[in-house]
Amino acid sequence: MKKMKDYLVAIIFLAVSISSFGQTDKEEIKREIDKIVQEREQRVKTFLSLNDVPETIVSENTIHQIYDVLKGKPIYISTDNTTAAANTKTVALQPGGSLNLNLEGENMDVGIWEVGGTTRTTHVEFMDGANSRISLPDNNSNSTFHSTHVTGTIGASGVNADARGMASKSNLLVYDVNNVETEAQTAANDDNFLISNHSYGIAVEQENGETIDAWFMGAYNNGARSWDLIANAAPYHLAVFAAGNSGNQEYEGGLAPNYDKLTSDKNAKNNLVVANVASVTYFGDLVISNINNSSSRGPSDDGRIKPDIGGMGTNIFSTAASSNDSYGTATGTSMASPGVAGSLLLLQELYNNEFGIYLKSHTLKALALNTASDAGNVGPDATYGWGILNTEKAATTILNKDIESSIISEQELTQSESLSFEVTASGNEDLKIMIGWNDPAGTSVNNLLNSPTPKLVNDLDLRITLNGETFLPWKLQLTDVTAPAIKGDNIVDNYEQVIVSSPVAGAIYTVEITHKGNLANNSQEYAIIGTGITATTLSSDKFEKQVGLSLWPNPASNQVNLSFEENISGKAKAEVFDVTGRMVYKEEILQLSKNYSFDISNLNQGTYVLKLETNEGLITKRFIKK
């Protein structure tokens, strides 16, 4: 049964208000994305008209399709589960799992973009009675093994128990990769389009055996910028990308041998890039793992931590396309990425069940990164990113939010402001605090080898202090990307984590969040994730009691009234959600006051969750429209 917190969400329909991300901004982003796509498509068309070469090549079950043309050379994009569920601990959330949550992603949508074809819709693992849970928005019914296998890893129902996907009742929208940026931007305009999977990429070594230009690896090019623009316009949508399978391919000019092999969209700031873990064994909190040698390593040229996270992608058993009941085993980051994507969908389902709303994409990503099981070098690295996805730990972080044993908070920092709060360390695990934000798209680069210029636009900073000692966040060493991460001022990553190892039980630590320079748009939304605590002063409940908010009548027919006992002023962001978690309205309030009346006559009968974010804190509550 859905548990709604007794929080108050206040949505105020004021005559003088503006959208938090205006329609004009989205239209400008769409125009830029369309321009990038159209120019790229024209380069491909011109090349094909002048050269007698096929646009698509299939070799050894890998599909290669011309994606772009650079310096007269074609650039090919190519296709890059019980075992996966167990090793990322997603099985704990599924029916029969140790957390007794029985999550299956029912009635939730996942977008899947594929090269060279789509998924066999009639496979028994995708059927719901006489109907398929798969839809093909592009009307491309050419099914391939790769697409069918990827789709099954996300959402196979478990007719064959060994092939059950992560989110076994989810709705699966499978597209071909043509016009992916335009299609994704359009689909993500729906705030309920939460997760998409992209198991393809540009390999270091192309289908013809040639290596692409060295500057391309690690570069923040138009491909990376496009996906940050999409993320900026769609704050609830998280795009999950396979890191690529170029780990064993060599080229001259990289940041280090065997590293710096992420291309194009993998170098975006706001997506989630997944490495291929070959094996993992858990001994309590200790993890022994191996990366698959074919998995592409980072980092980005400016030293950002990429890939972001590891998932199981080796010898994954899933659906195949040869018949309605065929299965197969495959290996690659293509297999790791959908396992992570499906698992993240379950975390959104859980959060919605608990609190009636969905997490924004930067919050979901921060939750996954902060709770990942550390692997490889101590701290983040350019092989595993922040570690191996630990869905169980992420889920318990959600479940512990109510009792102040964890923090999941969405905040906004305005120009020249800071946030400070206290946490009490539990002492039985490391104190971990992470902040993450959907950073504005940076300026793209072309033909610059290993450009170290940071692509970060808004630079937020996280610090923890105790008795005069300051604990700093992780950062990679650009001078030696193979070395363990160090602690220091991070000026490149839009996810910062501070760990206090073996904290003093009961000690009260101060967390401070600030920013450097001028914030683009004069503000930045961000998330705070915290574990290893028993109490915190960062609490929505405390803020609600402090301002003494009341709402009446409830249930209501046409109008709801709000009153604050304490004076409250300034800007606020208001959102309202129905019981499925679908956002039905959002706006930015230019000026709060002590009393409000707002019109709910346009809402259908039912229960709604309202959410009000102010400069002082967050308030949420449900109300009923009669």
C-alpha cells in the first residue's frame, strides 16, 4: 500500500509566476539539438552520396552504423539476468527479496535506443496475456539479438527464472538510434519518462580497422553537450549509457595506456555511464571484483570521474530474437548498462511508494553513486567510477530517510548563499555525504587533444568539519589518472563526496555547501545524500513545524487555503503530483506571503501530493480533491 508521509506539499497557483525551466528555454534547447542532429545527418548523406559504402554493416553479431563523418572519414556507432540482479543486489528489491518490497516496475516506462533494429515484441518474456509490454515508437520491427537481449535484461518477466529482468513488469519503449537526441528530448519532456538505456557507442577502433583521431577520446564534443542539454530540459530523466568495449583497443595520445577511451556522449556530465564488471564477491562490506578487460576506461579529458558506476555485464543470460522462447548469453557494457537502468527504475518505484513523488535525475544518480560498493582503487577511479551499483544499499537509504538514519534531500543554492547543517555520526559505518547537480551544458570542444579546461559551469563545494578539522571531497589526479583518487578542492565534477572513515559515534559533524564564482541562472538545484548518521538538523519535518503551516479544507472541492503561523517570504518552487507520481503542475512562485488561497477546480477527483521548496526548506503534504 502506498505510504504518504504526513508532509505538506503546497502548490500555489499565482497570477504572477514563472516556470522553473521555461518553455522558451526548452524550445532553444530543442533548436540547438535539432541543428546538431541535422548537420551530422547532412555530413553522413553527403559522404554516402560520394562513396560506394553501406551505411550499416553487420559483423560477428555486432552492428555498425555510420554516425558521423569527421575529416572525410566515417565514424561508426556500434552495439556495445539473475546473475546481474544478484551481483548488484537488485534481487533484494524484487519479489521474494530480502527487503520484502516486491518491486517489479509495474506501469513504469523505460526508453531503450538501439543500433540496427529493435526488439522481438512477441517473445514470451514480454507478453502480458495477449498483449506485449513492448512498443516500437519508430515502427521499426526489424528485431535483433542485441536489442532483444538488452530489453530482456531490463524487463523480462521471468518465464525462464534465470532470465528475469530487473523490472519485470515495466513498459518497454524500444527505438532505433536514428535521431536519438531529438527523440529522447521529446520523450523526456514527460516528467514520468524517468530512465532510458543506451547500449551503443563510438569505438576507438572502427569497423574498418582504423582508429579515430586521438582528440576524440575523452573530449566534451557536441555529442556530450547534446545530452547535457537534454538533461537540463528534463530534470527527472536519467540517461544510462554503456561505457563502451574499447578496453583492449590501443591508440597513441591518450592520458595513459589503457585509459582515456570514452567517446562522445559518454563524456556528458549529467548522464550515468556504466562499466562492465566481470565478477564480484561480497564479504560483508568488503568487495572483491574484477573489471572486464574490454570495458572502456576514462576519465574525461578534464579529469572528471568517468565512467560513473559499474554493473554486471559478463556472461549475462537473457532473451534472444531467433524465436519467441529463445535465450542467449552475451558480454559487454551493453549488458551492464540495462541491468543498472532497470535497477534504477525500481529505486524510483520505491521512492514513489514511500513518498508519493519521484526523485529528480541528479538525486537518483547521487543516491546510486553514494551507496555504490567501492571497487578498484580506494575511492572513485577511472575504471569503476564510484564503485559497483548496490541497489540494496540505495533502497535502505530510502527506507531510512524517515528515521533520520539517512539523508535524501533536494535543495537549491542561490547566488552568494550557502547551506550549513549538522549530522550525528552513527559510528558503525563511514559517514558519507554526497552532493550532485544537473550542471548546465558546457562549451563543446573539437580537435583539441586532452584539453584540461573544466567543463563544469556551476562549481558547488562540499565540506565536513569537526573540531577545526576539515574533510575534503575526492578528486582524480589528471597528472596520473591510473593513481588512486586524492582529497582536495574538486573543480571539475558535478558530484562531490566526502567520507569520514571510522567516525566518532555520537559526534556532531557540520556539513557546509557553498559555491564558487557566479552561478549560471543565479541558482543551482542540487541533491544531498547522506548515510552513516543517526540524526540531522536538515529536516523537512522540523521546517514544517517551524513555520506552522495549515491547509484547509481537506478534502476540498474548488479551493484550498494555506496559512503560515510564521512569516515566510522569498521565492518558492511548487509542484503537484497525482498518486501515480505523475507531475500534473509545476511553477516558480516569485513572492511568498503568509496566507494563500489557490484554485484546484481543474484537477480531477482524487488524492494529490503537493511539494513546496522555499529558501528555508522543503514542505510536502497530500490533499484530496472531492
